[in-house]
Amino acid sequence: METTHVLYLATPPRPSFYMDATPEEYAVIEQHFAFLDGLRQQGKLVLAGPALDGAFGVAILKITDLDEARTIVATDPAVVTGLFTPSLHPLSLGPVTP
């Protein structure tokens, strides 16, 4: 199968989440970070981080098809617990031209 990329947007429960997460929420975030690190080690995570306005977290996944991306996201602890609402968007990555 051909490798492709997918944008994974993770919407938190509130825009201020990254500044005021409860201890319980932060425990889930630690699991989420470990999950992302595992994806990075597998070569499936290109980049990840929160939007500075708190609207969502962003990850770009390097996968073989959209079903693989759905399976990955469905096992993210922040999604499993209902903390984040996910959405997936296929990408076409290429060189930037002026």
C-alpha cells in the first residue's frame, strides 16, 4: 500500500484546557503524550502539538490508508476517555512553491 498523510485534529473540552486541565485530565494527557511518542517511534507521527489559541491539538500521521488512521485515533487514550473529540483529514503533502 502507498504511504499517505492524515491531519488529526483533537478538540479539547474547552479552549482554556491547555492552561487549566484538572489533575485527572492531566493524567490522561500524560497517557496521550506517551501514545504519541509510541507513534513517533514507529515512524507514524510526523509532528504534533497544540494550537496556541487552544482550539485543538494537531498531529500529522504517516499511514497507509484512512482506516489505519481511524484505528490509530480510536486507541488514543484522550479519545478513548472522551477527553478529546477527533477529526481526520487526508492531506496531500508536497514542496511549497512561491
